[in-house]
Amino acid sequence: MAQTKKIAGYVLVVFVLYTIINSPERAADLVQIGFEGISSAAQGVGRFMTSLVN
């Protein structure tokens, strides 16, 4: 099981590096989309917690 996780991790790293090298603009777009999603989720949690307190 640990060997499978290690192999999956290596495959993921290789894929990310390939994507960055092959298309850096697209990789930057994907990172930006990811951070926007995280930011939106955090804002939603913040609004939810605020509504619980009030």
C-alpha cells in the first residue's frame, strides 16, 4: 500500500512538471483558478460562521 502511494506521488509530480514545462501559461491559469476557488470557499465558510454567531 505504501509503495502504491509513493508511485502515485511520483506520477503526480511528473505530470505537474510536464504541464509546467509544456504549457506554462496554462499551468499559471490553473493555479490561479485553484487559488480563486480556495479563496471563495474560505469566504463562504467565513460568511457561514458569521451568520451562526449573529
